[in-house]
Amino acid sequence: MWQAVFNVVIGLTIAGGTAAALYIGVKHVRAGVLSVGSLLVVMAYIAQIYQPLQLLTNKITDLQAWLVSLERTFVLLDQKPEIAESLSPKPLLRAKGDFEFRGVSFQYGDSGRGLKNVSFSIPAGSRVGIVGATGAGKTTLLNLIMRFYDPSDGRVLLDGVDLCEYRISDLRRQFAVVLQEPVLFDASIAENIAYGKRDASDEEIVAAAKSACAHDFIMKLSRQYESGAGERGTGLSGGERQRISLARAFLRDSPILILDEPTSSVDVQTENSILAATENLMQGRTTFMIAHRLNTLRSCNLILAFDQGELVEIRKPADDLSVAAGR
């Protein structure tokens, strides 16, 4: 409100001052005191005098926007994290990948949605498919695995240790995540692949892209690895964005892999290419994969089927996926 009033006042001041100077100048011209040329020079100087005032108005508008952004930033920084850090955390350099859920329950507020008394054990190196209808608790399970939430009841253990006992930064480094909608930034392809590992060399970036079956299409771009991805990857197709995300996971080289419907929004040909890259990525890693397509789940050696927050079935080796995928 005050900014609008300030702009009006500045505008009226400039207009009024210019009009007054012109009025007085014309009177002097008629009186023969001032020539027309001299009046034009005076008006030009007056315009130059007002330019800094107009610039000040614009800067004040920018400053107001910056202050609002700064206030929001401090509000975010002042928020206390919902996940408490352990006072004496245990070191975690590289996890083996053994997971165990012991009677884990979690609920989102009063909605009643979440997980109910879930228990299972996953050996390191397992490929776990997670199936169920929308709202069955699949994403909640992944959020608990990565400790974005703490369970309301029960315990989640990694390598025999409760997740709460690890330093959060150490724990999060154990995960590489490939989402249904990859998060890409308005930067070069190379910078997007190296996100999360800023010290990566060019050779490491290219090797990761080759492992993700992304190198060939990158080399066809106008500037190759220096080509821009666009905001949220708008300069790339869905399959290309997904392969960049897979390359990022290869480069991160974490022992635990999270795949959240990595092929849900691509065609069959692109899906086969992504699955080939995913197969390479899963080698030697504990993998949790949410998927609805039968073809995506075939490489899993264990299937967890959820229904309304309950673990209703554990299949291995998942020889009848058509039943599990439909749950």
C-alpha cells in the first residue's frame, strides 16, 4: 500500500516539477530573458536530475521484494526440524543395506492414513518391489526408510541400528533417489548430473551418463554436456530427463537405491532403455522400487504388497506379479 502511494507521490513530483519549470521557462522566453534553445537545454538538465529519482523508486520496489523474500527465508531457517538429531550419533560411512521394520506404525495427523504395524526384514543387496493402490502406504514406507519421518510406533533399523541413532546427514548420503518426475535445474546437463557431487570430474560425469544410457542422446545435443536442461528439464523429453536422473544416481554411488515409479510416464521403447540402465544401477545395491507396471517389477526378488497401510503379503520370488501389481 505505502509503495503504491510512494510511487504516486514521486510521479506527481516529477510531473509537477517539470510542468513548473516549463511554465516559468516559457514566461522567460516571452519576456526575452531566455532563448528557446536555452529553455530546451534547461529542460534536458531537469530530466537528467529526475532520472536518479526514478531509479530510486525502482530500487525501493526491488528492496521491498527482497525484504519479503528475506523474511520468508528467516521464517524457514527459524523453524525447528521435526526430525531430531541424536545427541551422540553413531558413525555411518557406507551402509551394507540390511533393513528391518519392527512393528512400525505411522499416521498423517488425524487422517488415519499411513502404515499400521508393519514388520519385515530385508537382506543387503535385495531388490524389493513395493505395490499397492494409491494411498496404500507405499510412499510413506520410503519416507520412513529415508527418515523423512519418524514412526509413531516401532523401529526402523539399518544394519541392525535404529535410524534415529545415525547422524541425519550421514544417513541421507546412503541413498540415491530416482523419482517419477525427476528434479532438474536450469543448468547444463553436466551440472545436473553432478548435482550432489560437486567435485565430480568430467570423466566421472561421462561414465555415469554412459551407465545410464544417456551418453548417446547427450552427444547429439548442440552443446553436448554443456547444453542447458531448462527449468525442471523442459528442454528434454520425459525419457531423457529420467536418464539424467539415473546418471545422477550412478555418480552418487550410494549403497541404497530408491526408485519411485521411474518408468510410469514414458513410452515402451523408452521404458526398455530405462530398465536396462536401472538393471545396471541395482547391481550390488539394496533397492526399493515402487511400480505399477508388471515389466518394471520383474527384476525384483521380493515383493511387498500394501493395502490401506497394512503389509498384506510378502512374495518371493514374485512369480505371480500380476496379482501383486493389481493390489
